[in-house]
Amino acid sequence: MTTTLTEYFAPQPTPSAALPDPVPLLRSLTNGALEVLAGIRKVDQLARWLSEDAFRALATRANLSARARSARGIAPARPNFQILSIRVTEPVDGIVEAVVIVAGPGRTRAVAVRLEGLDGRWRASSFAVL
């Protein structure tokens, strides 16, 4: 049996029993992402919790938000919101899919997150603010 370097150095799946409760991370990621979209936090500060694809998607959306604020002459401001609920499901061991419902002054939003247990920690492989 031949083993390749990727089997040794690629991210290793971690079972849910060996991972912490995902709810605090879901709260922090949601809070951080909304601050990124509001322009008061750098997307790089969330990089350690996001996969490459999720990071790129959030960075793209943050750039679009910044351009829209600039076009309207609106300065970045701290978002005022409240997390109403967090629904978590575990379709497979080591994978968590969640929806975080967030109420702001103008509207209520849903944040969809998929966390994967890799190398002993949770990492968001998909992240979308709807």
C-alpha cells in the first residue's frame, strides 16, 4: 500500500466528539461577518475560521458592500443586530450545518453556515449571509 504526501499533510477529518460545541463559533462568525459587511472589520480577521472558498466569497461580498457605501456616501458604522436563534443539524459525524437568524433595525436576515471538523477544530466550508 502506497501512501501519498497528501494523506499525511492534507487536513484530517475530526469526529464531532473530539470537537468543541459549535454554537459559540457560529455566534462569533456571524457577528464577525456582519461587521465585515458593515466595513468596521477586516475580512482577514476571520480567515482562520473560513475555508478558502468561504473566505473568497465573504471578501467579494465585503468589497461590493464597500463600493455601495462609497457610492452613496455612507461611512462604515457598527451594525446593530441581535441573534434571535441558531438551528444546528449534524448530517454526518464531523459536519455541522446551521442557520443563524439575525434581526437588525431594518430587516431580519438568515446566515447559513456549514462547519467541518478538520485538524481538531471547526472550520466554515460554506458561509452565506442571506
